[in-house]
Amino acid sequence: MLSNLHILYLSILQGITEFLPVSSSGHLILLSKFTYFPDQGLTLDVAVHLGSILAVMLYFSSDIAAMLKGLWKTKFIPSLALDGARLFWLLFIGTLPVIIAGLSLKSYGTEWMRSTRLIGWTILGYGILLFIADSCSMTIRQIKHMGVVDALLIGCAQCLALIPGTSRSGITITMARFLGIERREAAKFSMLLSIPTILGAAILVGWKVVENGNLMEICQLFDGVVYSYVASIIAIYAVMWWLKKSTFLPFVIYRLALGSFLLLDSYGYLHKFLD
């Protein structure tokens, strides 16, 4: 079993990094690789992600209420005419690709993707892509201007986040910026898009944990959800405030530095340099 301190560190790390375009899953894996803590595994990863999703649902509660109201008015018939219902169906369309990709990947397993070298390449490569998208794209569109194709493209980009180090928020924001969507609007759609994806994964994992009936494990997962929720709330407010007047450049620089460090370490050059 994991220590309470380990769970606390994981939860805070998840809460801070989930909505920054720096890859929360990559950081969770790296914590065990560069500290004395053991690898926490996928179950706790999903639990702390759930805490982040609950924070998103609180922050965007008015948008969620508008979606439910819009669905009720349109009798749950697919429609892009009413703003609330429109947002729901855009998120629905954006979620479909990752469901298909996730189910396909499940049969191959995911442990092989938890390597430092792979995370280093994805953090570095997609960091460069984010810089290109953010610096070269227009900033003229909002979520209300999005259509089915926009949602589908962002949803397809989200599939890449199944590889640790890519960053779910980072790659969806990158695609949104390529489509000319404003930074805060891109971050908002990315956060809302995380709800069905991670909530679905949490339900599947949670069901297995309840079936096992390990009370200690259930309590630890609950602690992870709570700690991550608190950290995520703070991070969401910070990110949305930052994007009022700033770009994603600091996160790009961080990704370049971290990715380079991981690659140097994984290829053995860091040890040679230190020796």
C-alpha cells in the first residue's frame, strides 16, 4: 500500500499539472522514477484525475447547467441551434474518437508507454508543436463559432494523449489554437472535454476497486480524489487568470527543458556529464 505522504504528493502534482499543457500523467509516472516512491499504477492515476474533473465541474457549473437545460429544451435530440445543447453535442462529438482509441489500445496494454525515454520525446515534441500553434495561429474564434469538424479534430488530437507525456490539455489546446480559437476559450473547451473522458475511466476503474472490496485501497483512493480536487481548483483559477493576458510560452519553455533533461537521462548522457 502507498503511504499517505505519497498520495498527497501525487494528488498535488496531478492537481497542478492537469490543466497546464505539461502532461499530468507524465509527471505522475516520473515521480516514481526520480524519487524513492514506488510506481502507483493506473488505478491511483485515475483516482487523482477524478478529483481534477470534480474541480472542473464546479468551476464550469453554470455551463454544465446550461447544457442540461438546453438538452431538456431540445428533448435530447441532437441540435446545434441552442447554445447549451450545442456545447453538449460538440463535447459528445469530441469524446467519440478517444473512446474508440482507448478501447483499441486496451487490448495491447499500456505499461510499455510508461518509459522515461518516450515521455521525454512526447513532452519535447508536443511542446514545440504547442509553440508553433500558439505563435502562428489567429486568435479570433470562440467556442460559439465551433462546428462539428472543429470538435472532431480536437477529439482526434485528444487520442494522442493516451501516450504519457503528450498532455491531454496540451494537445487539445494545440489543435484548438491551430483552428484559431482564443486561448481562454481553447483552455475552457479542453477542460470541459476532459469530463466525459476521465469520468468514464474513473467509473470503470472504480467498479473494479469496489468489486475487490479492499477497504484500505478505497480509503486511499478517496484521499487522492479529495487532495487532487483542492489542488485542481487552485490551478484552474490560476490558469484562466493567466490566459487573460498571456501566452503559453512559459509552459513551452518548461516542456523543452524537462523533455531535454529526460532524454539526456534516458540515453545515459546525463550520467556521463555528472561523472
